[in-house]
Amino acid sequence: MARNFTDDDRNKPVYTATGDRIGTIRDVHDDRATVDRDDDADLTDKVKDFLGWGDDDSDEIRSEHVDSNDDEIRLREQR
């Protein structure tokens, strides 16, 4: 992602690179955004490791995790 998060990113859905919805942006602060996870989001260990997430319900993503940011936030592919 070429830019920091802005207030306009609040309430945008967040998707993995493969198109699975994982949550919604709740709050933003420069290069970080807090994501409220969807209750039915089935995150793989690979995605959690990529994002540095534990098992709690709300976590952050950083701009470096994002591939595109238009009407939705799309995460980069995990390698």
C-alpha cells in the first residue's frame, strides 16, 4: 500500500488476498488500522502469522500488509 490509513478507511471491509472477508476497519492511526474480526471469519494460521495476530477479537493491520485500498481493504498474498 502506498499510503497511510485515513479516516475514510473506517468501516471498510477487510479481505484476504484470496477473497475471504475477515473483518471491518474500526479505527486508524497513520500506518496502522484496527480490525474488528467477523464472528464467522475462519482465519488460517498462515494469515494470523502474516499479520502477527493472536486469538483475541480485535487486531491491527499495517499498511505493509495491504495490497489495495479502494472500497475495500485487500491484504497482500502471504508467502
